[in-house]
Amino acid sequence: MTRSDALTAGAGHGPFTGLDILQTAGYRTRPGARRPHFDQGIWDLTCVADAPVSWPRSEQILDFTQVTNPTWRAVARTYLMARLVPTHPSVAILPQAYRSPLALQTLRHELVRLTAWFNHLTEAGLTSLQQIHQRHGDTYLRVISVSRTDPNQPVTPGTIAGFVLTTQALAAYAPLLPDAYPTGFRPWGDRTAAQVAGYQRPDANQTPAVPDDILRPLLAGASYLVATISPHLVKEATRARQIIAHRGAIRSSLRVEHHPLVIAEIERRIAAGVPAPRTTPSGISRRLKSGWDVNDPLLALAHTSFTKDFLALSSTKRDLERLRPQLEAWVAACGTEHSWCRDAATVPRADNETPVLWALPMNHFTLDSTVFAVASAAYYLTSALSGMRTSELAELTHGCRRSEDRAYGSRHWLDSRRVKGEKFGGVADSWVVIEDVHRAVGAAEALGGTNFGDLIFPVANNSANRYTALRDWINGPLGQHLGLTPIPDGPVHPRALRRTLALSIAQRPHGLLATKWHLKHVSVATTEGYTARPGGHQAAFLAEVQAEEEVEHTRLTVAAYHDYQQGVLPSGRGARDLVAAFQNVDQSLAGHDPGPATVADDRRVEKLLKTKAKTLHIGVANYCWFTDPAKALCLTMAGTPNASEPLLGMCDSARCPQATHHPQHRQAWADHAENTRAVFLGNPRLSAPERQRAQQTYERSMRIVESIDAAVSSKETPSAQ
């Protein structure tokens, strides 16, 4: 440490003096590492073993010297130590103390809040916590309600509540602290931190989904980069790493007797039309600063790289001057060009599939940024199609992929660690994923040039950096050269992508993910991962999906009810039963006396329709109200009459007595009819039996379209078809 390890203000007070922090709290440390002790002004926790990868190193350093008042530094250390060891004899006897230990990852956040509180009191002229009054808390509340970085940006009530809670928690530990609030004083009295901050814990997940206009180009670009570009990029990046490592190991210099060999090689390359190697823009800038003429024809020539690659010898400015005539002739005849990706193969453009070089010649800095962008594409594709949290993505290591071929198809796993909600360091776990995710992680492994066990997505390259790099690359000249659709402005992070995936599975079959990646496969993989490990990290994701599915089914059922109220009736053989259910709701609402404080609003309608909504299963072009397995045509055809769910893949909604069609399904049936007419009935080579089947399919689709149209304008209960 560069700062003093023994700021001893307050030392000697309390039961923690001289204690080894991590050992006392029960954490393992790496062998030979220097461990922090209670009395030090800086607690360096980087020596702890089993730390999750997602825990930033900056949050592992607790700097108490940021607290201006030396006595309150000791207060902060004592309070945090007491929170770490709630079973310590001196802490366990405190009636209001927390009984669960504070997580190591939370310590720095708590110290930030303590520092803000204590320094606010110092600025107010206080030198002891005994001098505090509620007015100091009220002033502090106004301060923390304004963002320090952007005064126009309000601070969220949840964040304010965290700061308030820390100031209140100090009161519970008063007997241990070297300086404490007056007896009986607690900031804001009996009011909770949430009440003070005006914070209400939301009942539902508040994370917004990624907007479709951002999600579409992001996933399309990421998929293209992983599937089409990464195989070529892996080869070039591997070659570059080997050559650069070889160049770095060269210590011998070019001598005069080597010049004839260099000249002969230059002449050979001129004859072959090979451009001279071009240096980087930063290399040109350094040369200009050192006195090179801006019009020098060799200003952009990477002469040292040339001699290192050709003769494994380093060259100097003196060598360049001696070989200047030949080098100038080379540059004049062939020009200069960056060394990497010179012989790029052609690939189909993303927008129109016309052949295009997968990359243009680039320097090694651009190559590195391209590798990072494509690895970031793999990161976001994995996040979007698996639902993994940031902490779980960070734990992925080279060799984490597993596959198994089964009779009904391959299964793929990613071995990671479950960090959230687990003991420090997490618990080993596996995530069942689809092939696209498995391939994306494999591409990231290869691009990184990592060894077995190395991290694939280092936490230093956090999500924000990755997204910025990927978006800038796709929107820049390299991405536009490949025909990638630019990504609009807007925040994207794994938490939002996890939310988007959950909503997409819950709301299938509609939406981008459903149509592009066969969302049922994602759902099956997620469900299988949960079944294999009921307590695993896919369990929470599946629970989120099921909750959103229930919300979506209720919404669709209520929407169908409102359509019925407007005379837009369902069609199909299950329409009569559905309308009967809606009529029962009408009767319940008509017989309900709302009274002065209650109204028959959508919330009451939702409650009345909740049972019906639980029977809803969404088909591609119909709704299935699965109330009686014995009536389900799909189960009858499959010979599984006692199944608990319908087999939507075998659905024949035109004949099933539990299926209904609604206005939103019309376009799907109209498109199906038109495609059948154009592709099959319009084919003169179609055999008579095939033509007859196609004609029947066309007529059935048109009957459904006509029944939907008729039901929209009808206000009578439709008869079963």
C-alpha cells in the first residue's frame, strides 16, 4: 500500500483492535497474500480467495481515509466490522444489530454511504456524533436527493433509501462505536428508510425490455459476425498473435551485409506487385513529432516490421536511409498497405448476400478492435439467447462448453458459477443452451487465444465497454462494408436482454426472437436446465418467464373480452364456449354493486377472467383454451388423452373444439392461403393428388379468413363450425 496502514485514531477502543478482518469473518485468503487488519486505514480485500469474477477490483479496496474526521474513520471501521461478524460476542448481545453478515461485495457501497454522511456532518461544523440533531439529517436528505454528476438528474428513491438506512443503522451499534449518536436518537425516528425516501418496492420487474428497433440490428449483426466473420477472423488473429510475439522476441539488428538480401526481396515484391507494409497512424504521428518531413515518401512505411518478418532482424533509421532508393521505388510502384487481412476471402454481405471481402487490410490496432467487437457480439448473443446474468457470463472459462448427441437431437451446456444469492464465490452450475449460444461461446474462446481455464469474457471489459465497441464497429465503415444494419442509440445490457428473452418466451409465438431463433427451442433448453437442476440458476429465469406468461395470457384474455364487448367476436369451434365464459363475466359485473369506494374496472375483469386465462395456450394462428384434455384434437391424434398441455405443433385449429380465431390471426391465415395458391396451385407440374390436397388447404384457410371477417361484424353468438 502507498498510504499509511496504521491510522490509529480510535485504536484501542472496542473488541476488534488488531483482528485479521478476513480470518475473523471466516473467509479464505490466497497463500502468501498480505491480509488486511482492522486498524489499517485501507482495507485491501484483493487477497481473498474464491472472489467472484464480476466483483470489480476497485470495490475490493476500502479507503477509510476518505472520511475527513479521524474519529469517524474508526466509527466506520467498527461499524463495518460489526456488520461482517454478527456472531461476535460483542455484536451478538446488541438487540437491534443485524443478524446476517454483510457480504464482502457490499462493504464498499456501505463505506461510500458512511463517507457521504460523515463528511456532510463535518461540513456542517460537527466534530462529534453527540452534537447531531434531526435538522442535520433533513439537510443531508436534500443533498443526497440531487445527483453529484448531473444536478438535473433526480436520484432514485431506492438509492436515497440506501443512504438513509446506513445513517439509521449506526444507532443500533452505538455501544461498540468510539463515537455515537446521543442516547435514544435515531435519524428520522421510527420512520423507515423507505418511508423517508418515498420508496415503494415494485411488485413487478421494472427492467425495461430492449426496444425492437435496437434488438433487431443488434442480434442480426451479432449473429452475422459470429457465424460468418469469426471463422476468418480467428485465423487472422491467431496468425497476428504469432507474428507479433515473434517480432517481440527479436533482439538482433540488421547489418550492412544483409542489405543485398533486403534489396533482392524488395525487387521480388515489386515484381509481384506486393504493397509495402504500412505503419499505424500513431506511428506516423510519432515520426512527425521527431522531425520527419510530412512529404517524405517513406513516412508511412513500416520498415522494421518488414525486416523482422523477412530476416528476423530489426532495422533502424540508418538502415532505412541506406536502403531509401529501393524502398522509395517499392512505395512508388506498389504503394503501402496495412499488413493484416490483405488476402481476405469473400463472404456474402449481410443485407443482399452479394460477395464482399470479409475484411479490408488493417493495422494490428484495428485488428484488435475487430476481435473485441466480434467477441462482444458473441457476448451479447449469448446473453440474449440464454438469459444468463452478467455475473454468470463473467464466470465462463475456456473449456466451459459441453455437448451430447442424443437420439432426439444434441444438447449443449455451459459450465459457469451461480453467484447471485449464493455464498461468497458462488456455486458451480451448468446452463442448458441452444446451439447458437454454444457456437458463440466457442467463437469467443478461439478469438481470445485463451488457454484452458482462462476467462472468456474478462470483467475488465465490462458490458458497457463491450456494447459501445460492438455498436461503434457495426455502425462504422467496417460494419457498413459488410452490409450490417446500424444500431440506433439506446442502452443495452445483459439485465435488459434477460428481461427481453423472458418476455419473448412468455409472449410466443410473436416477436423477433420467436421467428429468428425458433423460440420454442430456447424455452425447451431453459426448462430442461431447470428440471436437471431445480435449484440452479435457470430456475429463477424460468420462474420469471412463467410469471410473465401468466401476465401475457391474462392481457390477451382481457383483450378478447373487450373485443367481445365491442361486437368483435371470436370464430372457430371453441368460440361458443369462450363467448359463454365472457357472458358469465358480464353477469358477474352486472350483479356487482361497486359501492362508493369500488369500481368494476379492468382489475376486477382480470380477476374474473383469471381462471379462463390459465387455460390459454398461444398458437401461431389461433388461441387454444385447454379446459378439457378429452376434447383436445391434438391429444386424440397423438394418443395421449391425459396429457396436461396441448401439443400445439399438431394443432388443427379449424377442427378442434377448444380453438378460437381472432382478428389478429387473420393475416397469418390470409398469408397461408396466398402462399398455398401461389406456390402449389400455381405449379403446373403438381400431381393431381397433391393439387387436391393443396386446394383443400387453400379452401380451409379461406374459410377461416371469412369466418374471422364475419365474426368481427357479428354481434350474435357464433355457431360452432
